Amino acid sequence: MKKSGILLSIILLASIGINAQSNWGFDLAHTGVRFSVAHMVISEVEGTFSKFEGTVKTTKEDFSDAEIFFKIDVNSINTEDAKRDEHLRSADFFNTEKYPDITFKSKSIEKVADNKYKITGDFNMHGVTKEITIDAKYGGTIIDPWGNTKAGFKVKAEINRVDWNLKYNSVMDSGGLMIGEDVEIVCNIELIKS
């Protein structure tokens, strides 16, 4: 009877260990949020957001059941041109006084290959929430020289800014739009286990 009780306890503890939730934060020094948008049809302007935060929760080592929340401080936008950045913060574009944050909250994650995922979630920007799907590539998990557990990802998405009521534009004499409507977002992410 004692042996069966001990065996049951071991099995129970093992199953708890297997399903234990891991919490991860974003290593801000090794994570970047970039975007690009067409300019006058012939080229692209790139920019970054330097302030952001978020959490990832998972019970699986390969992150295939991850719950993700990510928040960007829109006032931290940087396109290497102060005048343009001020215009982007204004009511013509992001209207950061009224809508200071961009957020993403995952709803599902699908593993499509060994290290590739489709992450679907709610993307909120400029007061509008829409569901989007993000492509993610998992780079792996390591222990760094200081004993921290780290995981790396590269994520990509493309959105049409007009869908979030970011409609400011002008038409050039040639008929093309001064500013593209499609925005490419690329994030290189390093997570740190807490």
C-alpha cells in the first residue's frame, strides 16, 4: 500500500512538472521592432519603436502553446527624421495623445514546421482592433554565459494601415500615392525566462 502511494505521488509530481507554466519576458537590449513603408512608390522608409514590453507564457518547450502579449509605446517611433516623427505622432497619423499604445494579444498558435509558426491574435492600433496572423521563426533556446535561459524568434507581418484608420496620404502628379498603405513589420526577439 505504501509503495503504491509513493508511486502515485511520483507520477503526480512528474505530471505537474511536465505541465508547469514557464513565464518569459522580452530582453529589451536584444529585441528590435522595425517597420517599412513605400515612399513615392520608388523606395521605402524604415523606422523603429524603441520602447515596448510584453510577456510570453507557455507549458511546452517548443512554445507551440504560447500565450503572448506585446505592447509598443508609439511615442518611441524613430524614422531618423525628427520632423517626420513629430508628424507621425500627430492626429494626421497615430494621434499618440489619444492612442499611445499598439498592442498584440495572441489567440492561437499553429506549428507549421519544425521551427515555424503562424500566430493569430488581436492587433490594436489607433483605437481599432483587428485579427491578424504573424509568421514566426523559432531560433532555439539556450543558457547564456550568465545562467539565463534565452529563446530567440524572428516574426514578420504585413498590414494595411488604412484598415486601422491611418489614412493620411497625398497623390503625386504621376498618380501614385506619396505614402504606401501596406506596412511590413519585422521583429527580432530575444526572450528571457523569469
